[in-house]
Amino acid sequence: MRSFHKGALITGIGIVSSLGIGKKIFWSNFKKGKSGISQKICFKNSLPKSKKAGWINKINFDYYLKKQNSRYLSRSVKLLLTAVSLALKDAKIKNNQKLDMGIILGEAVGTLSTQFRLTHVNQTEGPNFVSPIEFANALNNSMASQVAIKNGIKGFNLTISSGFSSGLDALGYAAMMLNNKRIKKAIVGASEALSKELWEGFNALGLLKKSRQAKNKSKNSISALNSQSGGICLGEGAAILVLENQADYNKGRNNALAQIIGWGNAFGGGAQAMKRAMILAIQDAEVKAEDVDCCFMGSNKDTKQELHETRAIKDVFLSNKKLMVRSIKSLTGECYSASGPMQCAAGALAIANNFVPPLLNKQQNRKSQVINTVLINSCGCDGNNSTIILRRVK
């Protein structure tokens, strides 16, 4: 039994998404059910030429990054550094408190577009024409390194890559490091930017094509997603959470939003692996399935995946009649490894505000509710499944 998450507090949130920049705007639009999905031609000479996506249209990186030289940084790194800046400000972390912080980031695609670009130059023009500056940005751990360099952090630095669940696994690992007293504070999350390579990769798999809805979907699906989805809708963004050890936390600051109390992960396709990840997280948190008030789904409008997760949730929470099931991906799109931390941020804000937004396009009671425990799932077609459990700070 891994009971090492009891001391990890979420004290700051930084979000850059198609729903808005900053946790206040993000939460406000999420509460309203406002969609960040837009219809536009994202990439030239790419198929499909026009597709809905959670694209961040307007963002002034110079405003958020200030004096930092961002000329040679990729879009995913700029999104990440912006989210880190917002999270540190939200957590009220001063410059002299940054030095010994840990950095644990999840990365699924991250630097892929830079790697493709460098490979193309190397093959068409030769190695002498490869930019040494861009080469440094193509390394898999370069995003975490940039966070450390730009913020003068000299502590623990790690990148976790486990596909769709990378962001949630980074949160679980960071909680473990805090409890083991390897670090006192941590910057945790993920960042993903839309790219032509990612777009065409999902399209080649047939995941972006409009597919027929399953005949039994309305009967068996929990429908936390838009029932008229017809395939995965990609998105981009960054979500960063500042975690602090409860033993070293100054309660006078009074800014802790929630507490990580459980983490479980499992590999395998279908409902059984998803079910196993949730059961491990519940056991790790030392709670009962009936104690969970809300579940944020990891499904991304892939009909088969949604049905598998629906089956797993029903099996685990069979006796929990109060459970509310939600997902932010119908509003932000599938942001790959960044979706997990975004859902965690939404879960922490739901606990802090005692409010769970209604299902998309559904008329429901919008009154405040007591939300003490939230479960967040992350799962994908790669077979990685991860679950995090949050609880109100006691």
C-alpha cells in the first residue's frame, strides 16, 4: 500500500487554455459551460484542412514572460513558462523561495515539432545547417530545463513521459517526493501545443475523422462529453500546479485549494485497466468509493474509450448514488498530457468553491454543493491509465 500522498497540498494554479488564461477566467468559463473549441484552418497543406480544435487564438507571451528572451523558444515552452509564472504568483512564492523547489513535468508530445523540423533540415540541407540553439530545445527534458533556467531553480528536476497520463503521473510522483522530504515545494504539470505533426498523426489513426456514434451510446454512456462529438477534438494548453509539503506549509497563508491523497496507475486496454487504476487510487487514499463526490473522466470523445471508462466507473462506483461525472475535454479539446493537470485544477477549484459545473448542454441545478473528494482519470489509446484523488484540506 502506497500511502505517501497525504502531505501534498495544491497551493497555486496556473492555466493557459482555450477556456482562458489564468485560473479565474478558466473557472468562470468552465462554470458557464463556455466552449473553447473553434472552427478554423489550423495548418496549411494538412488534412483535414479545416477541423474544430481548442486553439489558443490570442496570447501576448511578452506580457507574461516579461524580460525573458523567448525568441528561440517553441510554442509549447512559451505556454509552459506562462503557466508557471501564473502558478507561482497564485501560490505567492517569492524569488528567494524558488531555489530549492522541485520541477516534475509530464510530456507526451512536447518537443516533437522541433525534432521533426531539425530532422527535415538535417536530411534536406545537411547537419551543418542544423541550428545549435534549436537542437537544445529538441531534447525531451528541455522544457523542464527551461523552467529551471528562467526561474533560477536548482532543485529536483524530472520529466515523465507516459503518453496521455504523463501529467497525472507527474503529479503522483511529485506528491511522493514531497512526502519523502526530497523537496518542500514542487512545480508540477504539463504543456502541449498543437502542431501539424500531431494533427496529421491523429488523423492517420482515424481518430479525427467523424465517426458514427455507437448505437448503445445513449443507453450505456454517462455522457460527460458532448454526445455529438464524432471523434477526438484536439486542443492545446498548459496547466501547472504548485505543490507544497503540509508539514512545512504556513497555514497563515490560507491559500491551499486541495490535497492529493491517492494515486493509482495501470497499463492495459479496455475497462479492466481503467478500473484497476481507480481501485488502486482509492486504496492508496484510504477512502471508500462512496466517499467520492465527483469524477472527472479521462475520455476524449473516442466512442470506444468512453464506453470502456463508463463501464469501469459504473463497476467501481456501483453503490455510490451521489457521484457526479464531468469532463473538461468537451470544452478544451484533448490536450494530451496537459489534460490531466487541467482536470486536476478543475477538481481543486470545484472543492474550493463547493461547486461542480453541470453537464454540457444540460439544464441542472447550479446551486453550491459540498464537494470534499474528487477523482480524476487519465486514459488514452496508448494503454496508460492513471488516477489521482483530491480531498478538501483538513
